[in-house]
Amino acid sequence: MKKRYQLVGIICIIAVVAVMIAIWYFTQVHGMGSITFVEEGSVVIEYGDSYDPNECIKEIDGALKQPVEIDTKKLGEQTLHFLVIKDGREKEFTYVVMVEDTKAPIIEVSEKEVTLAVNDDYDPNHYLVSVKDPVDGDLPQSDEKKRGAYWLSDDVDMSTEGDYTLTVLAMDQAENEAQETIKIHVTSHRNSLPASHSYTGGYDSGADPYDCEPYYVNGILLVNKKHPLPPSFGGLDATAATALGELQAAALLDGFSLPTLSGYRSYEYQGTLYNNYVAIDGQEIADTYSARPGFSEHQSGMAFDVGAIDNNFGNTEAGIWLREHCHEYGFILRYPQGKEHITGYMYEPWHIRYVGVGSAREIHQRGITLEEYLGER
Ligand SMILES: [Zn+2]
């Protein structure tokens, strides 16, 4: 008899506990909203990116009471608070995400290749436009490798002829690194410099960069010895830069590498180059191989030197490809052979200018220069 009472008692206790659990379940858990998140620790967000915190949610039972805030401009772990509301009751869930900086600094140089004469002044900072990091901003120069800075390394010996390399290295606070190199050719004789942007005709005596407007004909900018650009005009042209990328990609598919050797040059930079040459050789000789500030088409942001700065480049397969195909991407060979008297510049098989596909095709097919196309000759 005693055993049976014991059994009934145990069953009663189990029954009461079961009912209590059921009541608790239906009031607390079942009635509450819930969230299932994506795998813990798998959400890493790039610094500064726009990010929708709802992407952390795999499943939600209920609704978010308010939008969840995330500050992607704060590095490190961040706890997100999700307030879920269901049947009028709220419950908070937290989830930890990580904001990281994985973007390398961006090094911008004005030239990829520089030719100097033995014992010329050489200042590596001349060729550096900027070193910026998407997170840390402008990076300062340092003598040695360190976080949040850039430093220079080279093997240049200005007293000896040769080909040298200047390397610009940068590292941001998160230890992302970037590198850019510039080839420095030191030659023994000034007259062995490539005839870059050579002078054959005279500058127009009335052409003054300080007293001119950018000269457009039918919407196309013309820069030559008659029509300079004012000092304030400048910047890389985004359309031209994109077209250049397409041209280089197409060349690569055909087996030719056409590296950018020189792109946008500011008025100030062209002035520094030109004045250096004038100081060494005098204006008359400097005018034979360097454009005066304001007169370089590179200031337009639509002119590029690609391939190789070498008069023989036009006879190479890559040079021929460039001449035959650049119009398909909106470019023309700006200083063609036999047109020196019209363009005012020696033949430059490496210098291309963006004018748009329609104009480039016509200029190519008719075998004319930009001056002739625009009726300026
Ligand atoms: Zn050029």
C-alpha cells in the first residue's frame, strides 16, 4: 500500500512540473519573438562601407521594433542590438560583428619612367603626387618602414649612367601595404634623351596661359602651341581614363602590353620639369624636348604616353597595334609622322589623346590630325 501512495505522489509531482513547464513555454518562449543569426563571427564589414544590419539575420519570428544602427567608421568589434517585438512583447538579442580595414593605401605618381642626365638634380618626391589611405587619409613620409606612413627606396646613382628603380612603399595603420615603382634612366648625354614633345614650330607669340580660355571646337578641347591651357585647368579626365583601361585590356588580349608611362600633369608639374631643363640647357635647347607649362596636352587629363618612349616604338608590333586600334577606344595618335608642320611636334608613336570614338574613327580613316579635323589648319 505504501509503495502505491509513493508512486501516485511521484506521478503527481511529474504532472505538476510538466504543466508548469508547458505554461512557462507558452507564455515565455512560444509567445516571444526570436532571431536566428548567420554563423557567429562570420560577419566582417569593410571600414566605411554601407552595410545593412538585417544581413546578419537568417530568420526572424516577429518584427524589429526599430532599425539597428551600425557605425562602419569605427574599427573593431561592435555589438548590435536587435529588439524583436511579437504579440506586443519585446525581447532583445545581441550579435557581434567586426569592422576591419583591408584596403591598401593608394600611391599616385606623376611618371612611371623618368630620363635624367648624369649629375642632374634628382628629387624622388618630385614624382610623387599623393599617398592616401581610405581610412587613415594622407600618409606622412618616414625614413623607415612603419605603420601609417610611406617611405622611399632607390638605388639611383646620379654620377653613373644606368637604369635605376625608385620604389614608393606605404603601409596603413592596419598594416595593408602598397607599392609603386618608377624607372629612372640616367644617361650621359642630354641629346640622347628621347625626343619627347619636341619643338619644331614656334609658340604663338600671343598665346599666354595666364590670359586664355580652354579652346574648344565642336566640343573638343584643342591644346597646341597656339592654344594653351590656363594654370587652373586640370585633373585626370574620368571618361578618358576608363577608355584607356579598355584599350590596355584589349591590347593585352591581343598579346601586347601598353603600360601608362605618363598621364595627367598639372601646370605646376610641367613648369617644374621645364624650368629644370631651362636651368641646365637654356631655353632654346629646352624648347626642343620639353613643352612649356600650359602648352602640354597632358594637362588636359586626356593625353597619355603608353608603351615605350622610344622613336622605334612605332615600328614594333605593339606600336603598330596602338596606331591601328586606338580609335576603337576613342583615341588618336596625336603627333603622327609627316605632320610635324601641322601639330608643331615631332612624331611621337607613344602619345595618344582621347577625343571620343566617332571623332577618333574619322580622324583615323581620313589620316588627318586633330588640327585638320577641327578646321584649325
Ligand atoms: Zn605625351
